[in-house]
Amino acid sequence: MNMVKFLIAFALLAGATFQAQAQTETLKIATIAPEGSSWMQDMRAGAKAIEQHTDGRVRFKFYGGGVQGNDKQVQRKMRTGQLHGGAFTSGAMNQFQPEADLLSLPLLFESIEEARYVRERLEGEMRQKLEEAGFVNFGFAAAGFAYMMSNKPLRTLADLDGRKIWLPEGDAVGFAALRALGVAPVMMPVTDVMTGLQTELLDSVAVPPVGAVVFQWHTRLEFITDVPLAYVYAALLIDRKAFERIRPEDQQVVREVMEGIYRNFDRSGVDDDQEALQALLDSGLELVEPDPAEAAQWREIVNRSHRQLAENGQFDLALLERMQALIGEFRRGAAAGP
């Protein structure tokens, strides 16, 4: 081959290689889920399937175990492009869209059936609001209810006095709810909670049982208050600008695979949480039941707090009223029986 032909062939090969590289998009995703957890295993399997079905044009790089920092740090890195997305629980999703976490309002639901009834009718709208705010998502995955867990039994409003209860950073609604109950919550990143329990900066947490087991917080606690505190769910959010760099046909592959994974998470989440609750009881934690009238008083106080926040513009009052109307509809149906 003479030199001219060689240079032409080299240029063509280099151009093809550059084009292939340019077509490859790697989405960098952060999560607090520990390495080796079922979430990480399923997401990595999904990422492998996506890579195969897009001929390597779309890849995922996951950062597990909170190595990229807390929710606020991950959000900041998403804004600067260091990360393209993250897995967030409902308490942090209002930082992306004000109404994205309304299903997790404290003391809103009395049962998982109520939560499902309302969610079935409103999730599509909430997901669309996230998309319009610039965040691609693949559905919500339920993690059951959070409960108050503590080192002293909490049965009455008086028992809450002076408690050092953890809430995640940025949970303005949860903060207002506890303040309405006369509690001054301690807000800190999830990654600092174990240290807070060990040093007695905290003596109580509001967390789903599965979270208490995964993070081993239950080893520092003794009691679980048997009142569903908040319906907890999670979502994978990806910055739309990063997502739209992917070919349209590959975007569809990502959506189909990830939505399938999140449907599986959603189906198993509540059962996993119930199993975790039983594991906590088997490990020695004690379930304490407030008087029903006392629990009703808590709900009344906190629901007034929710409405005040909505009237002050924290989130959409009309959506809150629709949620409450759906809850009333469900309860009337349940009371009427089959």
C-alpha cells in the first residue's frame, strides 16, 4: 500500500473510531444504596441489558454507598454536570419539584391500601411534573411506611417532648409537622445518622423498617411506635439535558428497561418492608401502640400544618385537597363494605 492509500485508510479508521466514541453516552448515577444490595444488583443488571440493546451506545456508571455525598451534594453535582442522576427517596424529591413528595406527607395515610388508592390516581401527574421540571424518571417504587423508632417508648404527645428525632436534610414538610407536634427535629444527612445515634445527638429516627435494617440503625434503638408515619417511595431521576444526548431510539430502550425494574421494586418494596419490620421485632425491638384517640390528635395537628404550608405556597393547595378528597372517597368505600 503506498503512503497516500495508507493515510486515507488511517483517516477513515480514525474517523469511524471517533464517531463510535462520540455515540457512547455514560450516565453517572449516585445512590446511598450499599454496594452489593439488591437495588445495586438489579440496577447493574438493567444497565448491562441497556448496553447490550443499544450496542454499547448507552452505559451507566453507578456510585453506591453514598460515596458521592448526601442528597444536596448529589443535586449540586447534577447541576454542574459531574453527575447525571441519582436515586432519591420521597423526602428529597421536593428539591426537584415541589409536589413530587406529597404522597409522603406525614400522617396522611392510615393504611397501605389508602396510599395505593391515591397514588394510582395521582402518580402519573406527579411524574409528568418532574419531567416538565427537567428530570426524566421511571416511576415510583414504594418502600412501605416509615415509623418512629426510639430508645424510649413514644405513646403520647408528652412522650415526644425533648426527643432528638432525626429528619433528612431538606424535608421542610416533615420539619413543620414535627414542630407542630412540639418537637425540634435534628436534620442531618442520612450518612451521619449512625454517628448521631452513637453519640446521642439523636435518640429517635423516622425511617422505614427496611432502612433501619440496611443501615443498622436498629442496633441503637429499642422501640417502634405503631403508627404509620409517612408513605415512603423512591425514584431514579436523570437530568433531561443529559438524557436527551442519547439517541431517541436508545432513550426508549432506557425507559423500557428502567421502568420494568422500578415496577419490580414497587411490587416487592412493601413486602420487603413488612419482612424487615418482623425482623426488627425478632431482634428485640418492642412495638408500642398509642391510644387511638392520641394518634387521631397527632393526625389532626399535622394535617393543619400541611394545609398551612400549602396556603403559604410551599406546594399546590389544590393538589393537597384532591388527595384528601381521594382519601375520604376510599374511606367511605371501605366503610360501606363490598
